[in-house]
Amino acid sequence: MKTAEIRELTVAEIAERIETEKANLLRAKLNHAVSPVENPTTLKKARRDIARMMTILAQKQNVKS
């Protein structure tokens, strides 16, 4: 997900998206432990997307405070 797309979302939507992405990442990690994933860079991409969303969420919350 691109940064511009994340910035358009509301704080609640970003928080919800973070939770779903964390669950998807956990599921992918467990699947990878059982049988290797075709493209392991998807795990790296998911981690970075979560970090990007958390950063933007923190920025938005600091602006409101």
C-alpha cells in the first residue's frame, strides 16, 4: 500500500487496517514455517507496510493532540 493511499484514510481505518495486516502476517509466517512460501519477500513487504501504517497513524495522532 502506498503512502498517499494510507494518508487518505481516517485514524480508525488505519488502525483497523493495521490489525488485519498483522493477522495476515502472522498467518503467513505460520504457513512459511510449515512449508516455504513461494516468494518470501511478501513477508518483508507486509512488515514494511505495517510499519508505514503505524508511522502515519502516529503522525496523525500527534497532529490532533
